[in-house]
Amino acid sequence: ISGVCDMFDGVVSRTKKNRSHTEKSYGIQIDSLADIISFGVLPIFINYSLSFKGETSTLKEEFWLFALVWLVWGFYLLAALIRLAYYNVLAETQKYDSQSPSYFTGLPVTAAAILFPFLFLAKFICKTWDFKSLGFIEQRPTFFWFHFACMLLLTFLFLCKKIHFPKPKAKTTITIILLLALNFILFMLLKILLKYLLPMAITK
């Protein structure tokens, strides 16, 4: 939901062509604040919820592991914050340039809105159909570390200046929105199927 809303905010802002420079700068800062909460803080809380329940509660017993996890969470949040600050400065300087680059330097933080939902969809599918080859993803301790590894990877990609990602065009943006919507619809349908339809079929 955060990713879809983030894609539409630019469309909405471009309809307000009579905005002052102060209003445009204000919008950029508010957008970054929303991004750091949605794509920086929220993934950490999700990973936290996976780490301190059930089998993975052993993290609290191993101090070095506990400290390592918190250190990576801190680096992830800091990397997302630096990436957004870099984007804000770049947006200010490009206002006076005749041409702006057609690519992003480093991975945008909004990539978290694409990666993490599909991770949970894969986990739910493995749990529903009990795929033996992918069943390890469904297990809470393994899924926590899988989610944790993705956060660690994003931490480096956010700050990597040597990697350029092309800016999405209108068709690409629409495709991403449709994929996110499809991901949400599939997730809800699978939950309904697992909770209501399958028990009814078994009883019959």
C-alpha cells in the first residue's frame, strides 16, 4: 500500500503547476519523511516481529547475535536516511539543470515495497501448499534470516554509487502498481482459501 501511494504522489504533485518554490521543497521533505517511515522503519519492525517470537527468541539469549542484528537494523535505517537525503539534495540541484539524468544512482528506498511483500507471498504459498523444496522459507527462524539478509543487501544497494537503475517510465510504473496489486489480491485470496474454502472441502 505504501509503495502504491508513493507512486501516485508524484502524479498528484505535477497537477499543481502553480506551486511556489517553498511549497515544492515542502512537498519533497514530506515525501522523504513518509518514505523513511514506510520503507526504512517499517521493515525493521517487521523483522523485529519475526525475530522475537517462538523459536527465534534465542536471539535474546545470544548477546553477540542480538547486538549484530541491532547493528544491521541501525545501518539499514541510516542507509535509507542517507539515500533519501542524497535524493533531496539532487532534486534541488537538478532544478537549475537543463537535463536531469534518466537513471537513479543507487537503489531507491521504495524498492523495499516490491521486495518484502513478495517475500511474504512466497512464505505464505509455501505454508499453504507445503512445498518440500521451498518449505524452509516458511519456517520462522529461516524466514527471519532470509528477510534479514534482504535488508542487509538493500543497505549496500541504497548507497552504491556504481550501480545505476533506469527511472521507470509511465508503462513501467503502471506495471509495478499492477504487480503490487496482484500480490495483495493473491495474498488475500490465499488466506480466504486456506481459512474457509479448504476446511469446507475437507468436511465434505
